Amino acid sequence: MRNKLSCRLSILQKPAYRLLLLLLLVTFACSEVIELEDNTVGGQVIIYGRISNSTEANEVIISRARQASTAPTPIEEATVKIIDDNGLEEFLVEGEPGHYVLERNIISGEPGRSYRLEVNIHGDVYFTDFQELLPVISQDEMRYEIGVERNITSTGAAVEEDVVRLFVNSDLPSDLPEKFFIRWEMEEVYSVLTGVLPAFWFPGAPNQSQCYVTYKLGAEEIFLLDGRDIRRSDLRNRELITRRIDRSFANKHYFNLIQSRVSEENFDYWERVRTLTITNGSIFDSVVGPLKGNVKSEDPGEEVFGFFEVIGIDTARLLMTNNDIPIFFEDPCNFQGDKIVPLLTVPFGCVQCLIQQKLVDPGCLSCAAVPNNGPRPGYF
């Protein structure tokens, strides 16, 4: 059954991805793309963050708006705390400028409990009302198919690409509540290895390292389910994405489907803004634009942007390895055989010369140069 609501999905403009319009076939409200008018004059406080039942991404991002279409400025040295319905409170610790993390020493998100945020920025106080952390209700399971996608280039030539197609089955219980709201996001996490330079010419070269890349596919797309528009027991065999097969599949490659049980206020907020301009690839990064949410100021005349959400989270993971992909991957960081000869054209021991002369990709020498590199996930 098709949704009676008309909806359009934006397409993530990344070469390796194509978000499929088959999402229109599921019976839930999609997010229409809206061009966000930005007339920000600057100076407003922006607060985004969340607490959840997950051990990850319990954080608050605080910044100050600048003029329209300009990245906001992080606000440092704020006092940030989360308070639960028993009166317990925990102060968040600032890591990166303007990025405050809940270490879960006193408070951790529990379904059925309520939480609120309080922020003090040099004497100015901002807060949210209590919100209940609702448990997740959908059981998601992903599967994949290997296929070939045929395209026509701008010159009219036919080309073929090996791809992975991802599908999901989402099972909902029979005793659904009268109202419920779900948001889905996707990310992929994979590992790559740096290269090993010939020791006889580069005795001081860095050792081989394993790098972990996290790419948040859901940065520009937010998928929302309004339980008021659906009364079926499951959402079966939804096709999510088509992913071009590349070297990222040479080792472990995870696809993570992150389900969030959100409040009606949270749903209405994201449904209202539909598509956001995100600065750093996460819905919790500072948003450029005049987006008012549930954060209030003690000064009733002050305009505040942002949203603090209290959500239940569950993650479905799909692991793929090279054994699942019938394709040979050439490793550009494998310096053996005849690939050694060009490296010897630089002065003895000059690793940096390899980068300057573009003989070696910087990501082959250091994880820090690999885009979206981060710490090793606990499930790896």
C-alpha cells in the first residue's frame, strides 16, 4: 500500500551512493526537501545534543550563530549538565571546543526515565523541559544483494558498476501504542590499512596501522515514521541504498541502521525543517540556519536555536567482508614489487617527499590523513 501523502526524497550527492526512491513505497511519511531560508543576523546561541540509552554520542554541541550561511563559532567553557527525574545531575566534559560529552558516571539514559538539559554560558542560562526516554519498538534486520548497475556516461557510453544493494525488514509489535514516532539514520564503518615503505630506503617510516572510517550516510537525509499514519505489523523488504563496491570492502565493512524512538515534539521539529544544512556530517553538529527547537532561555526575549533530544536507540548491523565480494581489490598502499621503484626516486629517508611529489597518498602513511577516520568501534 502506498502512502497517501505526497513526498520527495533528496538524493545524497556522493559518487558512491544513490538513495532509492523506492522508499516512497513504504507506508510512512517521508521528508520533503525544503530550501531553508537563512536570514540569521548572528549572535544567537545554538544548542544541539541528546541523551539516549546508547553508550555513544551522548553529547551537546554549543555554538554561536554568525551571519547568514556562515559556520557558527563554538562556545567554550560553558557549564553543561543533564538532570534526571530523581534530581540526579551530571556535568558534561568539554573535549573539542564547544563539544561537551556525557561520561555516564552518574546518569545514563534509561527507558521510562525523564531528563532535561541545563546550560550556563557565562551567567546566561538555557534549559529544556523534562522529556521521557521511550523504548524502541521496531526490530530491524538488514540483508544485501550483489548486483551490477548500468549507467550511461555524458558521452553516451554504457558503463557497468558492481554494487551492493541493502534491504531492511522492520517488524513492529501487534500491540502498538496509539502514537509513536521513529527516525532511521544510516552509517557505514570500515577499516583500511596504511602501507609499509621499504625499510632499506625509509628506515624511519611509520609502522603499518589499521584505520577506522565512519561515514554517516544519514547526515543530509532524515527518515521519519509517523505511527499515526501506519497500522500494519511490519515494514518488509525495503530497499535502502545502492552502494558502489570499492576498496572499502577489502576488510571488514559494517552497515549500521540506527533506529531512534523519538517524541512527538522531536518528530514535529524534524518534520518541520525537513532537510537541514549540516556543517560536519551529523545531525548533532551545529546547524547553519534559524532553527528554533525546544531549548529555552531564562531571558524570555532571547532567541535560541537548536534541539536537545531524549531518545531510545537500537542499531542493526550488517557485516560484509572480502569473502562476500567476488571482486579483487588492488591496494594502492601495497608497496611491493615494481611499485617500489618510483619510491626510490626521492632522497634517502624523505617520507614527506613522497607526498610532496604525489607518489604516495597521505592516507597510505597515516590514519590522520584518512577522511572520517576515528577511534576503533567497540564492535570491531
